[in-house]
Amino acid sequence: MISALAIIFVVAYAAIALEHPIGINKSATALLGAGLLWTVYAVVGGGGRIAVEDQLNESVASTAQIIFFLMGAMTIVEVIAAHNGFEIITSRIRTDRLSSLLWLIGLVTFFLSAVLDNLTTTIVMVALTRKLLESRVDRLLFAAMIVIAANAGGAFSPIGDVTTTMLWIGGQVTPLGIVKSTFIASALNLLVPLVWLTFELRGRRFQSLSASGDVDNAGTTAFERHLMFWMGLGILILVPVFKGVTHLPPFMGILFGLGLLWLVGEIVHRDKAPEQRQPLTLVAALTRIDMSSVVFFIGILLAVAALEHAQLLRALAAWLDHVIGRKDVIVLILGLLSAIIDNVPLVAATMGMYSLAQFPPDSFQWEFIAYCAGTGGSILIIGSAAGVAAMGLEQIHFIWYMRKIGGLALAGYLAGAIGYIAQYQLVH
């Protein structure tokens, strides 16, 4: 069974990577792969119908939480965009040099993802660059840099990436400890590709869409634009606070905020004519989110869940521990694997492999896992939630990202890993 599952996943992954050459939509491949994996697992070795149903229900529940959060965040961004709320930021950007804009976008993404999370930050920042840049080639490059910056920023914060949050909740890391120990590594992860791309873009200039007059006010007043922008951004920022106070999952916070935004929008626009009000409503925003990417995300998460329940990932981690032995090398490899396989089950497997008695909180093992699992996904576009979101929003080709960005992301990943190890040796 294990061999069959591995073969199905590899074939499905290859089809996703070669989406454009073979002409098959990646969402169809992801759903087909997930269906085949669960079918084989249920028929051959699931441990009985009830056990498989329980495992599938568990996987669907965890997948649904991520999907609801993603859809809520995407809808909020669409509402802000419909009101031209991002003009509040774009109108304040004075540079016309692409390299300066790249640094501005990269640094804002890096720090914002530590406060929000890498997925939400990616959605917000990609939407922002679409309001700034007309050239699709430039937007693809900026979207790729946003993915790297969001993952790097999320890795040093206990609420910035789901894997770091898992380690925090599990007691493997503490908030202050993870920030102090991995900030430099995360910064290096961002700076290496950022500096390289700066040289590629030197001397190039752009004209902002908002400055060129291509963006109108969509029938909104300045008050409405500010209200929807700051309210939408505030909802996204307060989701971690909502989670901390209520202990409810983040998707509940985003749905609560979405309902509040919906209510305020209905009140603000109720006196407008129907043809003016309709494009600004949350109902219209729901029709503009990329459902194809959402479906792809569902397929990928369910496919990986099948591998997790089949113990394939745990067996792989145990094999690495037996064959390699060195913990730092193992964690580096696991980080590289997170570019191919979702980092959540990989981190879950390592949490099961190593005990707190063996590795106490804030030890080298846990902090290095947080960094590697959080940033390794940047090496390939489908290696992280942020990458999948950017892939859908800007229709980024897998091969293009691997050829143009993969090497830079890998260089940043290794630079950050070396930085963390050097810092650990100096401190300890």
C-alpha cells in the first residue's frame, strides 16, 4: 500500500508541476490525486470503514478550517479592492524605481506576516502590487518575492506560520524564545534573494497604475475607502488576538469579521442606486475570489492528509533519523521536503518523533525545525500556503517559479540555516 500511495502522489505532483505543458488544470489533478489516495488507503489498508471515516472526517475538518480562513481573507481583500482602498497606500509611494519598490514591498511583507500570518499577508500584498504594477512580468517577480518574505516573516513569529503556532501550542517553543533565536535567520532568508533581485532590477522604472489614472474611485467617497480599508485590515490583524482571547480557531475570527464588514457595507451603501451599490457589496466580492485555487488547495491538503494517516511521512522521518543520525542535517532535509510536501504534517511527524524530555522547550531541535519548515516551502511555489495563494492570484506557472525563483529561495534558505547555526554556537 505504501508504494502505491507514494507512486500516486508522485504522479499527481508531476502532473501539477507540468500543468501547462500537458494542458490539464492543476485543480483537477489535485482532486483526482486526493480521491485516488484515499480510495487506495480505504480499500487496502485503512484499518476498517469506521477508522477511515473518522480519519477522513478529521482531515476534512482541519482542511475546512484553512479553506474557510482563506476564503474569508480573500473576500475581505476583494472588498477593499472594490472600494479602491489600496489607493491609500499606493498614493503614498513616491518612488518610481522597481528596485526601491521591491525593498519596500519585501520589508513590509516580512514584518506584516509576523503580525498577521504568511497566508493573509500574501493575499493582501499581492492584491496591493496588482494595484501598482501594470506589467505582468514585474507582478510575477514581486509575487514570488512576497511569498519568500511572507514565509520568512512567519517563521520567526509564534503566530506567523501554522507550523510555528503548532510548536508554540505544543510547548516546544516559547514566543520570546522563537523570536530571539530565529529572527536573524529569517532576515537572512529574505535578504539574500532580495539583494540578488535588486541587481536584476537596477535602473528600471515603473509608472504606478494609481498615478497614471488607470484606477478610478469606483463610485466611492474618501470616507468609504478609508472605512473599508482600515476596517478590513483591522479584522485581519485582530484575528490572532481573537484566537488568543477566545481560544477559537482563526477561521472563526475571520468569518466573524467578515460578517461585521458585510453589515457595515450594507449600511454604508444602502442609500445608493442598485447599479452603484452592487459592485461594492460583499456578495459581488464573493464572486470575484478565485475558486479554482480554493479547490486546488482542498485537493492538496486532503492528498497530504492521506499520506499522513498512512504513516508514510512518519516512516520517512524515522528512516532519516536511522540513516543520517545528525539532527541538524535531518531538519535541513525536512525543510527541503516541505517544498514538496505540506509542512504541517512534516512538523507534526517530528513532534511525534522527538519528546520534550529528550529536547526541552526552546532547544536547538525545535527552533531549527520552526525555521526550516517555515521557510523551506518557498523553494517551490506549491510548498507553502502563501505560495499556493500567490499561484492562484497571479496564475504563476510552477516551472517559471522553479526556474526563476527556486534557486534564490534555496540560497536564502541555506544562508538562514547557516546563520541560525552560527548564532546558536556563539550563544551556547
